[in-house]
Amino acid sequence: MNILLLGSGGREHALAWKIAASPLVTKLWCAPGNAGMAREAECVALNVADHAAVIEFCKRCAVDLVVVGPETPLAAGIVDDLAAAGIKAFGPSKKAAQLEGSKGFTKDLCNEFNIPTGTYRRFDNAKDALAYVRAQGAPIVVKADGLAAGKGVVVAKTLPEAEAAIAMMFDGAFGAAGAEVVIEEYLTGREISFFALCDGGTAIPLATAQDHKRAFDHDEGPNTGGMGAYSPTPFVTAEVHDQIMTRIVLPTVAGMKNRGTPFKGVLYAGVMLTAQGPKLFEYNVRFGDPECQVLMLRMMSDIVPALLAACDGQLKNFDLRWYPEPALTVVMAAKGYPGDYIKGTRIDGLDDAATIEGVEIFHAGTILKDGAILANGGRVLNVCAMGRTVTEAKERAYQAVDRIKWPEGFCRRDIAWQAVETELGR
Ligand code: AMP
Ligand code: GLY
């Protein structure tokens, strides 16, 4: 088979690594890709936003399957456009991608199908939104309805913070994405990521993970796309797993089918494990980044038949095998991220770091220039490791981090602290 993978982050490097390992694959292209992905596949300089150009490439190169990594092309309807051109693509349709593209859409779906989530209201003007938060009090969560590159959520600890967030969003900080705002109950508990593969009619669970959204150790600093993750998380017990599938994931898949917008692809549930049980706080319609990196390391089965079964509505009797060992990833980012940072700094020591047992390094924002790997983004590398325990995986990953020579980069030092504390019985 010929496969085209769209995207250029750490998530896509991990997907490329896993797809390239499939005996079913004859040729793999990545668009636009990065320096690490160039080791697994041929990178092509396609503009992913130009659907006609993607279709033309697929026809010219006899691409059998397109795998879409990030949410932006999904929300722009690339899967619909490819399907209309007779090209199979893994990922949800534009309408189904609203589960990520509109927070209000998802909250209304939860309401309609009795899916546990925080109480909420949708607003299209600041005046009513302000009156609502003043009546509710803080802490409270203010969310831009649309896609805002991971920045559209303000967890307001105080009323003035909530008021400022409302003003900022209705002032156009996120453009059209903030023209509508969802105000949501603040949920407390452990936050986990739950992934399921969906084929429009059914869903099979992938694996669980925990992400680390804040930039600095002890979960401090600004929110980021994710600074590290591990899988599986001990906090999703068999009972909690069953509750998430039966109360959240399966009703969502059934609800979407019922509404005539069946969901195909990866459903990523952001779940808070509250005292009242698991509650959904958001959906994403793609793999998490960096959670995908640890999922791909742990997936024993060939991924390609699973992607095809999801596209073809054939997941009902499908089975995926996983390595039981945990995997962990540490994100190395350019200093300044998630704010301003510089590009073009040189990274050395990657080959040496990769020789440590159980270690795999996935690239995110990198380019190859004159034989050197240069930083080319905010999140730049994913230093991953497997181990018999999370603690061992963590030790290995940080050993590798310490061999990477990149003075302009930084990382958190406490990835998986919650699981490590649990393992060490603290
Ligand atoms: P997002 O940018 O949508 O990934 O959300 C950023 C973060 O906001 C999440 O990872 C959660 O930690 C937090 N968050 C979102 N919704 C809620 C909520 N209802 N209660 C508490 N925290 C939330
Ligand atoms: N890891 C968070 C995300 O992919 O949105």
C-alpha cells in the first residue's frame, strides 16, 4: 500500500515510525514532515491546507490511504474532500470533527445523550457571560468555542480572572473561535487522556495516558500543548476504564451516528476522575501529542489494518495487542515556549542518547541543515523510553535527555510524578 501521512509534529513522527514498520506498506510519504520523519518516510513539501494539491498528489502517486495527524485539516474538511475524490482517509469528517472544533457542540451532545460532564452555558455576548460567572463564582472555566491552538481555555481561579478571560475572548483574541464562549463548571480530580479508535458504529479502546500540560515542574507555569506523557496510567483502573467506555465513549459514538454524523478516527477524551466518577471535559478528534508517542511505542499490533478497519467500518471484531510495559516521553522545547522562542539552534548528541536501552527519540520541530539537526519550533524533541515500570522508563528517558547537547532547550524533570509516587508507595 501507498500511504500519505499529514503533519509534522512528534505525534506524526511516532505515527510514521509505526506505519513504516508495517509489512503492508510499500511507500510512505509525509507532508510536510520533519528531520526525524525523513528517516522513516519521504517528506514532501505539500501545503496541507490546499486540499486540491493534496488530492492531485494522491492521484499522481497512487496513494491508497491518507492518515491525518492534526486537527486543523480535519476541521477544514480534508477527509470529506478526499472521500469526494475517491481517496480513503483516516480521520473524522468535517461535521464529526466538531467534537473538537466546537466546545459548545460537544457540551450539547453530552447534554442530549446524558454523558457525564461539568454543568455549562453557551454565550454569544460578554454581558450575559459576565452575569453568569458573577452568579456562579470562581473557580470556573472559560473556553473559546472554536479551535484556538490549545490556548482557548482559561481555568479562572478568581472572578476577576474569569471576567478578564471573557473580555479577552469577546474582544477577538481568538478571532472567530472566540465569537462564542462556553462557561463550564470547574472539575477537580486527576486528569487523564483516554483514546478510542472509532469506525462510525463502534469503538475499541486504545490505551490510557497522562499528559503534563503546564510548562514547568510541579505543574506550574503556562499551559502548553503537552510537556510529557506516559502510558498506561495506573489511575484508570479496570472499573474506571469500563465507566469511561460505557458512559462516555460508546454513547458519543452512538449519539454521533444517531445524528447522522458518524465519528470515524481517533476519539481522544480528556477526562477528569472526579469524586462522582469520570467526567468528560473535552474531546479531541485525533491522537494526543505527546500521548501518541507513548501509545505507538506500546502498540504491539500492526497499526495499518486498524486504521483501515476504522475507515471501512470493520472494527466490530477487531483486536489490538499492547506491550504491557509502560512508556514515557519527555518533551524538549525551545527556551521561551509556549511564549516567544528562537529557531535555528543546533542540537547534538541525539545518536548517543538513542543508544540507551529502551530509548526512542521522536522529532517534532526539527530541520536538517548542512548535516546538522536544528530546532525549528516550540516543542522540538520527544525523548521516549520503555521500562518494566514507569520509574525505570523515566530514569532511562532522563539519561537520554542528559546526553542531548542543546543549551537553548529545556524540559520538565518530573514527568509521570504521580505514577512514580504511586509505584514507590508514597
Ligand atoms: P485544553 O486546552 O482544552 O486541553 O484545556 C486545557 C486544560 O484546562 C485541560 O488540560 C484541563 O487541565 C483544564 N480544564 C479544561 N476544562 C476544565 C474543567 N471543566 N475543569 C477543570 N479543568 C479544566
Ligand atoms: N496533549 C494534548 C493534546 O494533544 O491536545
